[in-house]
Amino acid sequence: MINNETSSPLPATCCSDIHALAKQGYTLGSKIGEGSHAMVVHANFDDRIGRNLKLACKVVDMAKAPNDFVMKFLPRELDVLTKLDHRYIIQIHSILQRGPKNFIFMRYAERGDLLEHIKEVGFVEEKQAKIWFYQMATALRYLHSFQIAHRDLKCENILLSAHFNVKLADFGFACSCVNDNGNQYISNTYCGSAAYASPEIVRGVPYDPKAADVWSLGVILFIMLNGKMPFDDNNLNKLLDDQQTRKYAFRRKLCDVISPHAKATVSFLLDPKAATRWTLCQILQCSWLCFGKQQEQQEQQQQHQQKQ
């Protein structure tokens, strides 16, 4: 749902905005975080039957954002958000536009993001990492089924719900994987975080955005299992060399704890050659994820029984 209101440019937290949002049932709270072109704040929604929903709101002020972001990236993000409905992708409640400002209301992730979790616990036990990785892969498969690539997969964009389920978020750099003629699209836009970027992106050559997403997924898996990044992104030339020579290592104290299947999965994902890097189909069929598949089937059976 996209609502439009006409208004003169005002700060996102001004009284006029607050009043207009309140008429729709929304209230804004304290800041959660801030990016290059947007701010995320706590929010609440009171519906007409007395229910109160805890939300997060991404506030984008187009008057303060670069022209290419306003003309290209923001419209893409809004278009993507209105198409998605998946249990492991953050649920959008509504999108309100007021003058130059967009208020994207989404369900609140009570457990924060994956990076915060890893900073707190150090690393994720393999059993849990397997479940979360499976959830990420199924969410990404769903996204790719719409011929959409995320292009900014990183731990900060993996949110955790109250029940510790993954919620993929932030589609600001999402793009179509096909052109207007329906042919596969090769991306020339180099976006996202260098630490999670595939070798082809770091080299600055046109790339398959789906294959780049898979690389980022591999970086996230390594971080979960190891508690730290696989590559140092302080020097891009060294980063590329380390990627191409597979110069990453699990910490000594964890090396014997992590299963060979998990290490092999990381290796297939962090393949410097995009053409031979695993696809999502191969990922979801690998033996390491058998447990995750069983969990998914059990959840589906429980949901089916509850509906009967």
C-alpha cells in the first residue's frame, strides 16, 4: 500500500509529519540506526480495533538524497518491497509518502541484526548457523525467482525475529536480473560493502548479480561459523588477491569444531570464479542443509495442522 500526500519539504520528525502520521495510526519513536540516505526509527501502529503493532520505520528524505538515488535506487526499492511476501523476508506494513519523504513501515525485528548477535556471542553454533543459513538461502531463492538480486547482503541486513528466525531486509540496492526483453542482465553498478563483495565486483567488471549474492551469502556463513570476516577489506588490491587465492582460514580453536561439510559449503560459495560458484539450487540440495530442510518441513506441517 502506497499513500501519497502533498506537502512542502519538512524535517522527517517535524510536528506536521507527526500529526499526519498519527491520523493514519502511526507514531514514531527513537532512532534505531542511520545509513547514507535513510534513518530507521522505532514506530507503533494502532489500528481501529485496538491492536498495537510494534514496527520499525525507514525514513527517506528525497530532498536530501543524491539524484541517482532518488531517480533509480529508491523507485526500485519501493517496487521490490510491494512484490515480496516471504516468511524469511521482513514484512512491510505500509509505505507512506508525504511530500519528498517516504516512510517505509515494517515489522520490528526484536532480536536486532546478525552482526549485533555475533558481536555478543562471538560465533554461531553450527546447528544454529545451519538453520539460519537455510532460511537465508530460501529467502534469496524466493527473491531470485522474481528475477531480483539483493546486491547488499551482509550481517547488518539479516534481522532476527523474536523467535530467532531470519528476516532478510534493506532492498535499497536491489535490481532486476533481466532487461526489458527478458534476457539475463549483467550489472555494471558496483554497490554494497567491499567486505561482502564478490571478486568480480572488486575487479570492477560487469557481473551476474545473482552469483554475486551467492558470494555474499558465503561470506555471511563464514562469519557465523568463525566469528570474524574471511577477508580484510582495508586494501582492495590485497582483498582481491586474497579472494582469488582463497586466502581465508577458520580460527584454530574452531577449525576442529566446524564440520567438514560446513567448510566445504563455504568453499563452494567463496569460489572466485562466478561461473563455477554454487547456485542456490545446488546450495539447497547440499547434504549439510538436510537438517534445515527437515526443520522447514516440520514447520509447514505444523502450520497446516493449525489451519485445519
